[in-house]
Amino acid sequence: MKKFNKSMAIASITVLAISFMTGCGSGLTPLHSGVRDTLENNAPSEMKTTTAADIGTTTLAAITTTTADTETSAAIAATTVTTTATTVTAAAETNTVTASVVTTASAAPDTVTALLPPVSPTYQNQFDRWAKDFQTDNPNLILRLNKVSWEDMPGLLTAQIQAGTTPDIAFIGSGGVPKYLSAGLLTEISKRMTSDMISDYDVSVLAYFKNSNGLYGLPAYMNVQSIGGDKAKLEAAGVDWKSVQQNGWTYDQFRQAIINGTVMSGGNVSYGFVFACSGVTAIDYFSIFSKCAGMPSPFTTDLKYAYTDKNTLKLLTDMKQMIDDGSMPDNLNAIDSNTRWNMFLTGQAMITGKGLAIFESLADQNSTKLNANDGSAAAGSVNTDYIVLPVPTFFGCPQQAQAAVDGYVCMTGNPAGADEHISNTVKAMYYLDSGERAAYTDAELYCDPICQSAAAVFREPAGKSKDNTNAIKLLMAQAAAPRPDIPADLGAKADMVMEDTIIPQLQSMLAGNASPEQVYDAIVTAAAAAFGADGIVRN
């Protein structure tokens, strides 16, 4: 690992949690983000019991910290579920795979390190093979792949930055670029990429990792964070889900559907709609729905903060209305992604969010186990058939889906021979993000490849629903565009307003302790303090 100058204000960094964000949207994902995703987050394939992380990890272990039963958002971030294979501990142990091929070159080999969560179900299981293949092709380079769980990724990355042992490569949601960039932690990579590398990607997807004119990462996948429902329940509620997939629906149509889909039986409730809103997952609820309420980004095209728009107040009012209708639980603020996925699998929810394409596979796997009397199926679960659905549109605004784009970034350092080392790091990033490696990950996540070298060897997963595939493609075409024009400092301030004001205020409203008006007023006050009265939308 390379040494990093800590003189910058690292203490001010809050490492993002998926989808990735997200997230974000994605944070470190999941999840889809990417996998903040949940990549929500992207969930692991083999399932045995749902995990607490937004994307349910096959968790392989933290390197310096023990796992906590807390949620992370991974753009990947998203969701979770179980694992049939091994249950791997996520305790304080080091999980490092280093290529063991011995170089015969006279010069000492350059070592490139990476800190990587379980991006797809068996992604980390491939590390030994990938590291060896990389060194075979590059005898003077060693690729050291460090395994970490989604839960531990944020804290461990922060700890390594503070300790001056920053990894060369980290996996984050594209939404995290402004925050890391504003802290001086990312390296611009375009000048170190060959023309063949750059031409391998769709430029529109590369744009998610751009800021201003710089490129700061390589996208591993592009997914859509939306919602999804159970086919049988949707049809019982009178929902023409095929039409909804193709044509979308308005909030009024959606509201009526979830009212129809809320069923009382023997004192138990099966809700029409459940969205995970505990902890950082509330970011997903707000950001995914606000895109379909005329606010595709935290900033307008003239760089005014957008969430002070009156549409935010109207959206909050509609969110509160769904709880008041009884179509959503009145403790939504306490429901994490693990809980809401179990509610879906056990028939306690017709529609769930957030949703990713891979949830189709997760639901199918659980039903297969259930029908085979396999004890590893979720306790109390029923057969489910996951249907991808778009988020409803509000106030006549167009459908603008939330893309979860997560990938690899080059972290800043100043080792001896920095230029050569950074070039070697970019070579390793591209290796992990292209060809067979990318195709393998895309197939596990039910994503289409976003680079030509992966598409050339990609194989569509067997049994994948054509209806869901077409629905995802349509949502991808409707995804809100990336905003590389937003300065890093503004993006970082927007993150702070989201984390410090919007999320706690939204959760207070979901718990019945604040009105939509109170939440909106708090957002306006915080935004005005952060961006100035002339830097926010006032309408």
C-alpha cells in the first residue's frame, strides 16, 4: 500500500455507504450500488440468511474491524439475502489474495493494492485466479486484492486513509466522487489510459465518474434502482404489471394499487408497499422518488440547490399520505433492507424497494429452495415471482430512473516513482473492469455489459425474465443523466445537507414525529446556510 499525506482534512470525510450510493445515489456499494448498492447494492447469490447490510454480503471479512449489525448503502446497496454456500466470517482478519507467480525481471515488481467488497455473489471467490492471470500478463506487477465486507468497507477505507495506508484502488459508488475529490483523495486517470481502454466504454457511462473535465474512475456496471413487486399479488390487486413496465404509472395510479394490495388476514397485514428507510437507506427512498418528481439531481442546470423546490414539499406530503392510508407500515423509519426483503419473501409486502435486477434471481433461488424443502430457504417464506416496476411519476413530471453506477477509483498517493505506479494502478483497474472479469460480474448481477470487451464474452443468465429485462432496458434509457458539471465542493455540501438534515428529518416524519411542512422548512433552512439564499431554488 502506498503512503498518503494526511495533512488534508481527512477527519471531515464521511465515507459514503451504497449506492451506491449510491449510491449511492449510491455511496460505497451498494449498491448499485453499486451495487450502495445496492447495489442497493448488489446482493450475494448464495443465500442462507439475510444479512444486515443493504446488499446482503457473503461477507468475507473485515481487515481491521469487526462487523456490526448495521446497514450500509452500497449502490450497490441494496439488498440482501441469503447464502447457501459457506457462511464466511466477517471478523478482524486479513483476507488478501496476491498473485504468487514469481517474476524473473531484475527490477523489483511494483505492487498495486485494492480494497474490494463482494461486488457480486461470487466476485471475491475469483480473486486468486484474477491476480495470478494479471501477473502472468504483467510479470513486473503484483496485484494484491484485499477482501472486505460491505458492512466494513466504509470504516476500513476511512481508517486506512487516516493511517496513511490508502489502497491504490477502491470500489465506490459514482456518487462518492465529489466527496473524495473535494478532500483531495482521487487521481485523474484519463491521461494514463490508452485509446483502446477509453474506446472500450460507452462514453455516456464513463461520464458518471467524471467531474468537470477529469475522469476519476471506471464504471463496473450500470444498474437501475427502482421498485419491484410479486406477480401474483400484483395481479390479485388488479395491476396490469406488463402495461406498467412499458408505460409507467402516476402516483394516483400507484397509490390506488397499493391500497388494493394491502390485505388484512387473521390480524396480520400484508402491505401494498414497503421501502427500507432505516439508517442510510432513507437516502434511497428520497433520491429515487425525487427524480420522478421533477428533481433528477440535487442541483438544477444553473447549479442552484434543487431540493428546496416546492415539489419536495408535495412529494413529502404524498409519502406521508401512503402511511396514513395504511398501505405502508407506520414504522418505516425502523425497517432496514433485511427486514423489507424478508417481508417480501414471506408475503408481507406486495411491492418493495429499493429494487435491482438481481432481485429476480434472489427471489427465484428462494422459491426453488422452498419447493425442494431446502431448510436454507427464508423462514416462513412463500413462492414469489419478482417483477421489475418503475417508480411512479409525480405532478406530471417525466420518468427519470435512478442509475446505480459503481466502480473502481484510483486513490491519491505519493510513492516513489509515482507516475509509473499510478499508470500501473490504472492498468490494474482496467484489467478488473474489462473482458471476462467484467462479464462475470455483470452476469451475476443481471446487468448488461457496459464495455465492448465484456460484451464480447458475456453470457445471459439462464431463465432470466424477458419482461424484466426489457423493463430494465427501458428504465436505463430513461435514467437521469450524470452531472459532471457539478463542482466537487458543491457536491460535498449537498451530501452534508442530505446526511445531516434531510435523512433525519425524513425519518422523523416517517415515524409520525414531524409534518411534511416541518421537514421541508428544515431542508430550506439547511440549504440556505450551505449555499446561500441565491444558491437555492425558491418557487
